[in-house]
Amino acid sequence: AQTVTQSQPEMSVQEAETVTLSCTYDTSENNYYLFWYKQPPSRQMILVIRQEAYKQQNATENRFSVNFQKAAKSFSLKISDSQLGDTAMYFCAFMKHGSQDSNYQLIWGAGTKLIIKP
Amino acid sequence: DTEVTQTPKHLVMGMTNKKSLKCEQHMGHRAMYWYKQKAKKPPELMFVYSYEKLSINESVPSRFSPECPNSSLLNLHLHALQPEDSALYLCASSQPRTLYSGNTIYFGEGSWLTVV
């Protein structure tokens, strides 16, 4: 069974600083997808970034980038030039690339609450 | 702006009431989901519809009844709920995986349900 671990329950940084959120996962699969979702106080779950395991290049989306270390099963999220609007709960999630039902199953980490201070 | 729209945003219902949560997506996706989320926890998958057919039911109590009238709409019918069912209910959609693409799930804003 797959598991996802986010070891930082809460973090806080000053506005404009860079922050890195940690995520590790356990799987015996070779093909899979990893996601970071953001859930601000409004509670909408927003996709931040996605990484395919077969791609060696780390995904980036504007100020958000990941450090994907497949051998170490690590998938950290770096937020550069943090903004007040980045304050949210961040969830790391894993999805297998395999049989039909696994296409729909996201395995979630417990989440990291990120607070950006002015 | 989300392309998965949920109504109502907030719902308060008694334990004997019957109500429904509604979800609509306009992204042409063929898979739709219901999740339940309690405070400070990740979402828990309840149901998945793929091509309008129920694909996954995560052993959800029968007081929750999903319905997928067409590929754009998803309903969750609620009857005889318990106070512990109070939670945020998230609808989501995705394009089912093909050989070369993964399955990225997009969420709506959620419906807050309070059972009194």
C-alpha cells in the first residue's frame, strides 16, 4: 500500500521569503503521479503543481517548484517570494498509474499548514 | 475561478430532512467525484462516476445517495443524516487516464453541510 508523509504540521515564514514543504512517500510502483494541492481558508482545493514519475525534470509553475527525488521517494514543494495569499493548508498526494480504479484514487498526506506573515 | 461549481455553498439540515448537493463541470471531463472533508484532515473519497457509471463506492452509508444525470452533473442526495456527517463536501472532476496522460483531479469550492 502507498503512504504519503508530510512531517511538518505547521510552518510560518515572512512575506517574500522562500519556504520548502516536505513530502515523502512509500510505494513499490515505478509509474505514478505526485501532486501538491493548496487549500486556503476559503476551503477550495486548488491544484498547485503535478509531477509525472517518469519525468526527470522537476515541475515548475511560476513561484512554485518541486524537488522530485525518485530514488529517495521525496517530493518537496518550494515557494519563492512568498505572498500573503499563499497562506493555506498544503497537501501532498500520490496517484498510481495503473489499473482502472487506481486512476481515481489519490493518497493524501496529512497536510502542512503554511502561514505567511506580513 | 473554479470550473467545477457546487451548490449550495452552505446547507443546514435536520436529521429527518432530505436535501441534495449539486455539482456541475464544464471542462468536458468524464469522471466525477464526491469527497468528504473534516476539519484539518485531507479529503476522503466517497464516490467516483466514470462515464456516468458508478465506478467506486467507498463503503459509504446508504443515507448518502449519488446520482450522475449526465457527464456534466453530479448530485449527492442526503437523507436521515447524523450530526457526525457535518463536514465540507467536495465535488471534483477529471479526464480519465489515457495511455499517455495521467489523471489530474480538479475540485470545486465545496459545500459546507451542518446536520442539526
